[in-house]
Amino acid sequence: MFTRRAILAASAATGVLLPLGRLAMADGLPSGPIKFIVSFPAGASTDVIMRAIAQKMQASLGNPFVVENKPGASGLIATDFVAKAKPDGATLLASPSSLASNPTLFKSMPFDTMKDLEPISLVFRTPLVLLVNPSLPVKSLSELISLLKAKPGELSYAHGGPGSAINLAGELLQSMTGTKMNGIFYRGTPLGLNDLIGGRVELMFADVGGAIGQIESGQVRPIAVTSTERVPALPDVPTMIEAGLPGFEAQGWTLICTATGTPRSTIDKLAEAIEAAAEQPDVKKLITQIGMLPTKSPPPDQLKAFLAQEIDRWGKLIERAGAAKTL
């Protein structure tokens, strides 16, 4: 099992992942280095996975690959950088699902998500896990829902700010069950987990990879995961659907994009290389050990529709939560 220490150690180095290797460029690809722009700090789960994928792509394509971290502003900094890059496939964005919530959440953005970005590959999904403080007298989703209904507005849940994946999961739970909780904003999952452990909030949704250590130590109790299938890292934890809430799905994803105008032949070659890298057994093992779900990506020409559907889906939930255009 990967530990957080191992994850951080794997990400300690920044910049070029490998020596330059062979210089023969694949036909249709840029002639120099290819950058992966990641909207998370070095050491985050997405960063670790993208470094592993970049390493495989460098070996297969011959281009030197560089990972650059541009965290902040719910991914806007990284996304803006890629949206305004030269459309030649040399600058790629590893974007979380905030790419879909930001158009509804922000009053203005320095780019147009649908017009300025071209999706290439959906690499993996990020399931969440519903956690409670062990002192809370519930061990199942049905017991939790009963308690929430018995105490409307009395229980608090930690989240990462309006429009964040863990906030939207909490809003979806309330919307589907007719319950009411107090949302408490934290700047990062670790801070929310600390207060959950300390009993200052009663529950929260968290990404699986960021909470495995606390689950294994018994500091928090897992109730259910938000994906439609069980998570290999938590095989004994049911899905929300299995736990009695049909139709509940709230999981993030990481989508590789580049600037609009990039030649279709380049996008197709990159998509093929990304898929091949993500299918490597050691990469798939890394993805599952960190708590993510490997994903078979639709072809690039179908991903635009996927992104539009996600923007519409999460936008409606943000509007119901009263968080639309608040930032």
C-alpha cells in the first residue's frame, strides 16, 4: 500500500523527469519538450500520477517531458496558462473536475473553457469517501440520514469551499435526502480532516487518497464511497448506491487538455500515448493504490461533449446550493 510518505518521496523532484533520451520525434508531435501543467502542488496525488504517465510518454515518444506545478485559484492559474499557450501540443493541462464547476462558480474567467481548450484524454476518476467522527452514533448511510433528519441544521460538515468536489458532494447528499447540514469551509482536505478527527465537525466527504491513513488508523469512520463501483483501496466500503441512496454519484476526474487550434493529428497521437501510458501495469497499480479509479477514456472527439455535460450537471447543483457566480 502506498503511504503518503512514499507519495511525497516519489514527487520530491521537479522539472524534467528523465534524461532527454532519444531525440527522434514522433511524426506530428512538437519537436521539443512537452510540458504537463498540473494545478496541484508537487506531492499531491494528481501530481504523482502525472509524473508517472509523463515518464512513460517520454520513453515511448522520445520528447523530453516536464511537469510544472501551478496550483491556486481552483485551477484557474494552470488552466489560463494552457489556454493561452501556443496550440502545438507542447503544453498540456492535467485538470481536475473543477474545470467543469468553475464556469458556474466564477463571475468571470480569463478564458472560455469550451472555446479555448481541446480535451485529449480522461485519465482517471477521483472517488470521494463519506467520513464521520467515530463518536457519531452511526455506522451506515441509513443511520446517518436518520440522524440528519432528526437534527436538521445541527450537524456540520467540512468542505473545500463553494463549488469544490467535496462541497458539491455534501450539497448533493442534502438535495437527495431532504436534509440540512452546516457547511464549514477549510482551505484543504487535511485541515478539514483534522477538525473531523478533533470533533469540531461531524462529517465530511474527502478524496480517498487523502484519507486512507486516517481511515486505517481508526481516526475516522468510512460510511460509503461516491463512485458507482467500489474503490480497490477501500474494498469493504460500499458505494452510496449500495448503501441505500440510488442515483448518487459524485466523483472527480482528471482530464488532459491543450489549447484550441492544436492540430487534430497531434491530439490523436497524444491521446494514444497517454492511454498507453495509463494502461501500463505499474501506472494502473499506482492509480489504484493512491485511491483513484483507472478510466478508459472516450476518444478526443467525444470528450468535448463529456465536458459540456459535466459543466451543465455541476452547474445546476451549484445554482441549487446558492453558490453560483460568487467568486
